[in-house]
Amino acid sequence: MKHVRRVLFWAIGLGLLGYLIYRAGIDSVWQHVQLIGWGYVPVMAIAMGWHMTNTWAWAVCFEKESRPHFWALFCAKISGEAIGNVTPTATVGGELAKVYMLKDRMSVMRGVPSLVINKTIEMVSGLIFALVGAGVAIWQFSLPVEIQLGLGVVLLVGAVLIVVALVSQRQNMFVGLIDLLGRLHLPFLESRRAAFEEIDRDIAAFYRQNKSGFWWCMNLHMISWIFGILEVYVVLLLLHQPATFATSFLLTSLSLIINSVFFFIPSGVGVFESGHVFLFHLLGLGQELGLGVGIIRRIRKIFWVIFGFILMATRRRNEQPKQ
């Protein structure tokens, strides 16, 4: 059923994307995509900066003694996200794939704490980024009351969930999950209790003993969001459109909120692009331009997904025993 729902959501997203392209006109969309030309090179370079800072953020979540090499983490990150973008496993599967690809350096269970910590801090930084963006949008623009309320509700719910996640990670989150499943007569994880207890101890120890690691991770993720702003800014310049850093910040932060609400749509297909259309219209920049920017950023996403699978194929070939 999960696979069926995943395919259904894929179909919904692709249908929405097709409708947007039909409504805007394929010639208009193609004009924007083609106009950027060699500008795709700096766009991909900016994305590389984003991936590098995110990899560094993940690296500081490991104990120094067991921290894998940066290149190994980078390859695992890109490949894991490629899997999460195109398979029914979604984000969870993509995250677990990252540590699985490091299995020659550590056990999967040893890598899970760093994933949980890094993802949580990334969510916290994203919430701060979105809060500032929503605040600026409400202050600078006469948004309808419904949109203001919607932004407030989404950010409030997100803040509550993140606080719950942070608190639970300090209080045996995984063991608590096993106990809950046991009360529901689903004891299939009971045999791994000892391993999950170790994961809980490692996560709690990081928050208690590695304050510098926490702030390094937080700051690196904030830099990653700035790379996202820079990407929108550069794309608009390449399309010969008037752009300010403030406008790019609003477009990036508010887009993050929309994508978070529709997290269940695989890769945000259709939602990602329609979010750009809505936001560009909201800021008076034109819906066709918004779709063009959304498609260009989608091409960037596709490039890195393909690159992730190339890295996986290369790794698999290197692991095969030589005849």
C-alpha cells in the first residue's frame, strides 16, 4: 500500500506539473530554460557549495575518533538523497541509505545517531530560516489574512514537532518507540533493544558533551540556506530579471514552507514548481517567470540525482572482486 500511495502521489505531482506547463505554454517555459544557457554551470556550482556545507554539518555530528573521511560522507549523502528522491522509501529510506553506504567503515547502527542529530539540527535551522522569511513577508507585503494564518499555523506546528524531537532525543527516543510498539503488541524491534539503547546514549551524549559540534552543525546549515538564496538570485540575474537579495530570500524561505507542508509528494514534483508560481505571483514577479525558475531549479535537482546514482554505480563497480 505504501508503494501504491507513493505512485499515486507521483502521478498527482506529475499531473500538476503538466497542467502548469500547459497553462503557461511550453514555448514560454522552454524559453526560460534555454535562456539561461551556460548559466547552469554557476547554478550547479552553488548547489555544490550547498552539498559541501551540508556534508560538513553531518561530519561534525560524529565522534572525531569514528568520523569517516569527508569524501566518503559526501558520496554517501549525494547517493542517499538520490535514492530518497526516486524510490518509494522517501526521506527515511534516503537517510538510512547514507549510513548503509558507509557500512565498510562502520555499522549502520553506529551511523544512525549522526543522521538523527544532523537531520534534527537541519530542521531547526530551516524553521528559523522560514520564521524570518514569513515575518519579513507579512511585514513587507499586504498578504491575505488566510495566508498569514496559514503561515502561522504551519510554523507553529513545525516548531512544536521540532521541540518534541529535541526533548525526546535527550530521553531515550528509540527505546521509547520500542516500548510503545510493545504496548501495541508489535514487539518486532525488541530483539534490537540493546542496539537502540546504544543509539539513544550516543545521541544524548552529543547534546550533553558536544556543544561546539551542535553550533558548528547549526551554523553550517544556515550557510546552506544562504546558498539557496544565492541560487535564486543568480537564476533571476541570468534570466535578465530585476533581483534583490531580499526578494530571493523571501522566495527561498517561503518555498521551504510550501515544500514542507506537502512533504508527502515525492521529490515535491509539481508542488515545488507550483509553489514558485504562487510566490512569484504574490510578489508581483509574474507566474510564467516563477514556473521558469522552478523548472530550472528542478533541472538542478535532476542533475544531482543522476550524479548520485553515478557515484553509487562507481562504488559498486569498485567493490566487485577483480577476476
